[in-house]
Amino acid sequence: MTRVVLIDGMLPPGTPGLVACEALRPGEGDVAAAHALAMAAALRAGCPEALIVNLAIFGDGLATDAATVTRALQRSAALRPVLVLAAFGMARADAAMEAACAALGAAGACIVAAAPARGGTVWPAAFTGVLAVQGDARCVAPDEWSHLALPQVDFGACPVAAGHEHARGASTAAAHFAGLLAKRLAGGLSAAEALKALRREARCSRSLRRGPWLILCRRRRRRCISPCGPGRETSRRR
């Protein structure tokens, strides 16, 4: 059984894969529900057998607070999932939130969080042990991902969810990557083994080689120099 906790808006009854839901913040906003549906669809694109436990932290819009996020992470630990998807970012770090992430990791759960390609650092993606994912335009399908290995982000993935074109960017990419990771965990791999496989099998990888960024495009089996150098990346992971 591949149990994934989706910390997001409230999913409507009948959502494929939904086994339980709990509202941690009042409100039934259409915007939050639409975002949650897109994240669930992107997740299950990579792992159709995933069972989703939905913890709703958004009310009438896509706004929440650190205390609610922390409660969701603490609640997740009690559910013993293999993976927690937090496809959002908070503008400020919070000690209680960090402790909740650490406890989840110590319990064996993987945490995947969104990290926008531009702008400042966000949390929980920037916490140690959390897998930070951003959108990568080179990944045009749900089963494509990249190993970026940058200081503030680990992986890139497809930033658009089929049928949910309104949801674009790091959140959708995080959900797609979470599905790819969940699929490998469902196949019996440990978290370490699954991540090793995802790094090895990534469509593209990016590493610093004395100056320009070198992109290794596995599908096309060619090397190309990226137009963006390290100076374009300004935010750092904590």
C-alpha cells in the first residue's frame, strides 16, 4: 500500500485515490480545491496506485499560516505515510515546522516540496532532508524529470498537469516528482534506493564544471551548454 499525504486544499469526495481527508483550516474555496485536484492528478500520473490522505490547510484561497502547516506535518507523522507532498512554499522559516519535518524524516517518510525557480527561498523546501523540486521546461511529460543538484533545489520535473493547465510551475512539478518517487517506493525500493535510481535515470542532470553549467541530455545523448550560469541562481538552501 502506497499511502501519500497531500497537504493542500480540500479534495472533493470521489477524487481518484482519496481514502481520507481532514480539514485543518475552515473554508471550502474553489481555488484551493482546484489546486488540490491538480496536485492529486499529477501525483497519480506517476503512481496510479497511490492512496491519498488529504490534509487541507487552505481555506477560501491559497493562503495559510505556519501553525497550520506544522499541524499538518505533525498529523502526517501519525498516519505513517511513505511520502508527504507539500506543493507550496512559505515565505518564512519556522522552528516548529522544521522540527515536524525532521520528525517525519526520522520516521522514514519522504517529504517532497515545491521550490520556485525564481524568487526567494521558501519552506518547507529549504529545510534539511526535504526534497525540493522546481519546474523544468525541458521536462514536457509527467514521466520526465531532471536531477539538478543545486544548492536550493534537488530535482526538476514537468511543470504542467494534463487537464489542469491553470496549475503550472513548481507546485505541479513537485507533485509529478512525488508520483515518480512513490512509484519506486511502491515497487519495494527503500527511500535511498529510489532516490539513487531517480538521480541515475533522470532525463537531464546539471553540474558545475569550472564555469558554465553543463547539461547532460540523456534522451538525445548529446551535451549542451546551458545559457544560464550559476550567477542566475541567487537563493540558497538553509
